[in-house]
Amino acid sequence: MYEKELETLGLSEKEAKVFLASLELGPDTVQNIAKKSGINRPTVYVQIESLKKRGLMSEVEKGKKVLYTAESPERISSLLNALEKELDFKKIEIKRILPGLQELFSFAGEKPKVRFYEGMEGFNAVYEDFLKTKDKKIESFVNLDKLFNLFPRHEDEYTSRRIKKGIKSYVIYTRKEGPIEGATENKKLRMAKFIDEEKLPIAADLTIYESKVAIIAYKVNPVAVIIENKEIADTTRAIFYLIWNNL
């Protein structure tokens, strides 16, 4: 009886059994409390110490024996007070950490996915990813000198495939020898605008497609990274068209 109720008030199952056994026995030995509660003696000692800290049990000396006794059941009300204090503390803690938890929740699943590539295989993998875009449109900042130096067959091996897939290309490019006549060509689904490299020194190419931004550093051993995040892609695209519309 009352075991579950005491557990509801914060006692463990074994604490409740020891307390109830002691309540029925009155001042008694650990041996008898163990027998009454059905818990072994070493564990009863542990539970008695725990109950003493809660103010629910105490010890008395009778001759040479040490007896243990349950305190008045009225002391149980102190458990409720302790629970109320603990609850108040938890409410304060919740208020303190809730804004941070909400911020984490708001960004759940929205963390940018970043993929790194290296070498010509990585370079080709990035261009293959361009050709998979479902938006059928890409925007790029390109240093043509560096691109053609590394990828001389760009028009034959990439542009032709892009056209077949119906992907439009919007390009802002630099070139030491100046603009290319016919860079904009409807048949190649390409709109291109030249900018002097002194105004916009493009050291690494940057391409925006869908919710991705790809950056390629054209070195002997190319290095590339694809960042997948809608906010980053939208912001980079906005910068692209700000420049585009002023050329």
C-alpha cells in the first residue's frame, strides 16, 4: 500500500519499501527492516541513508544496538515542497535556455551542405553537377583565360552538352584581350557580359545553380567546393544580377 503514491512524490521504489516497512515496524534493526521490505541488508543501508537525508528516517541507540525508525508521515509534505522548488528551478531554466533551443530548431536541416573536390576528376565532377540542374539555368562569374587554359575543350565537351539539356547560361566574364564578339549567342543558350578584370578581378570562378554555389580555383591541381544552401545561393544570385544589370 502507498508504494506507488510515495514514488509519485519522488521516492524510489526501494526507498518507498524501506520507509513503509520502517513505518510499520517502528524503531528496529536493519535486519528486520530488510526482512519486512524484502530488500537485502546492504541495499537497505543505502536506502536508509538516502531517507535520512530527506528527513524521513532517523536512528536511535538502544543499549548497544542502533535502531532505525521512520519519521512522522507529516514529514512527507516536505517532499512536495522540495518538488515545488525543483519545478520552479526547472521553469527558470527552461525560460533561460528556450531561446537558444528555438534557434537550434529553426536551423534544423538548414545547415549548408559542403562538398570539396580536388584535381581534374573533382573539376569534372563539379561541371557534371551543373548539368543536373533542374532549374535549367545557371549564373557564373568566369575568368575565361584561366578556364580555357585548364579546360581548352570547354565549348566542345561541356557547352554542347549543356545546350542539349536546354540549360541557359548567364555569364559575367573577364578576359585579358577584352570581350569576345558573339559571346552572347541564342543558339548556345548563352547570355554573356564582359567586365574589365581591374573592376572585378575574378581569381576563382563562381557558379550559382538551384540552391547551390560552386567555387573553382583554377590551379595546376584544381580545387573546388560546392555549398548547398538556399539562403547563400539566393544572396549570391542577387549579387550576380546587381552587377549584371549595371553592365
